[in-house]
Amino acid sequence: MTVTLITGANKGLGHETARRLIELGRTVYIGARSIERGEAAATGLGARFVQLDVTDDASVETALGVIGEREGHLDVLVNNAGISATADAVNGPVALMVFDTNAVGIIRVTQAALPLLRKSENPVVVNVSSALGSFWAVTNPERRQFHYPAIIYGASKAAVSMLTVQYAKALPDIKFNAVEPGFTATDLTPASRGHRAHGDHRRGRPHQHLPGERRRARLVVPGAGAVHQ
Ligand code: NAP
């Protein structure tokens, strides 16, 4: 049985990814920093729950310890937990918080998960990045990302993509993928609502895309086919 851990899966894209994997019969651990929100989400989905705050080393170690005890291995780690920042809040404390969650969090969870991933026959790590961290997209006026001010968030997501490449090179025994899930109305996106020129603001609906933009991203999980977001 494929065992998957998704960080920040009590709502939003992580929650939807968990729902679809469970539909396919996978064993899914919802990682959430809030016990209350995480347990409620896991109960609703038929998932398992581990308390996991990606900014807290002890919580990450404990969460992976619990999965190790219960499952003995981990096949798929989805580093999904993320936060944004408003365009006008550009300062050190905000930058530290966003980078700690979006980029350092990936290092924390991945490092703690490595021993369990190495016990899988086909270990995969999926890092949820963003086109706002793509040098190509943010410098291309045809792309909506060109028009968004996202100094801190964009830089943190560029770090996510680079972490993926560097991990893939350093650890060839594990498959590392970065995914851009597509612009989707979640609790993360209101910060940029004022800049949505073309979007459908209804929750959960992908926004209309500019010509040439991909409509959907493919999140490939071994044995599960492609999960569209
Ligand atoms: P969301 O609905 O706000 O969900 C974010 C999740 O991350 C929540 O479950 C949140 O938990 C969790 N989280 C935040 N900080 C955490 C921490 N320190 N430890 C553990 N969990 C934490 O946002 P989303 O849109 O689904 O975002 C999911 C991922 O997709 C993010 O990495 C985001 O950057 C990326 N992304 C989103 C879009 C989009 O259009 N929505 C586009 C590109 C990329 P709480 O409930 O406790 O806050």
C-alpha cells in the first residue's frame, strides 16, 4: 500500500490532493499544524493525521516518527504547506516567516523523511512550487505572474524549485518533482485578489488563463496515475 504524507493538508490544495488519493485507495497522512483542524480534515476524508508544523523541528521529527512506527516506510512526501505575504508587507520578519515555511520547511520535512523514504521501493518527493517563482513567467508580460508583485513569496517559491533540482541531483535514488498547481482560489490567494485581472474568484475554481498558459498541472504519484489540480 502506497503511503503518502501531505504537509498542510487540512485545507486547500493539500486537502484536495488527499481526497483524490484516498479515492484511489491510497493511505494518506494529513500533516497539519493544528490538531483540531487536522483531525477534523482527516476524519472527514478517511485519512490519518499527524500533527506537523513545518517551522518546528521537534514537531516534524515527531510526525515522521509516528509514521515510521505505524507504517515502517513512506512512499510519497508532498511538501505542500505554504503561506503568502501581502505585496505591501516587505520586511525582515515577514520574509523570515515566509521562507521558514515555504523553503526551510521543505528541508526540515524532507531531511526527517529520508530514512522512511529510503525504505520505499519507489520513493517520491513532490514540492509544491509556483509560477510566481519562475524566472521565465515573471519576466514574460504574456503571463499573469509578470503583473503580480510577489517579492517575498515569489523568491521563496524560486527557492522551492531550486531545492527540488538540487535534491534531485544530490539524491538520485529518490524522485524529486516540483509542481505548479495552477492559480486556484484558496485561503492563500486573497492577498493577490486585487491583482486578478482575468480570474474567476469562486473558491476552488481554476482562474481563466492567459493564452499559452497551462490550464492544469499534473501531479504524478507512483501507481496513482496523474492527479489533476
Ligand atoms: P491554503 O488553502 O492557505 O493552504 C495552505 C496549507 O498550508 C494550510 O493547510 C495551512 O495550515 C498549511 N500551513 C501553513 N503554514 C504551515 C506550517 N507552518 N506548518 C504546517 N502547515 C502549514 O493554500 P493553498 O493554495 O492550498 O496552498 C498550498 C500550496 O500550493 C502552497 O505551497 C502554495 O504556495 C501553493 N500554490 C498555491 C497556488 C494557488 O493559486 N492557490 C498557486 C501556486 C502554488 P493552516 O490551516 O494551519 O493555516
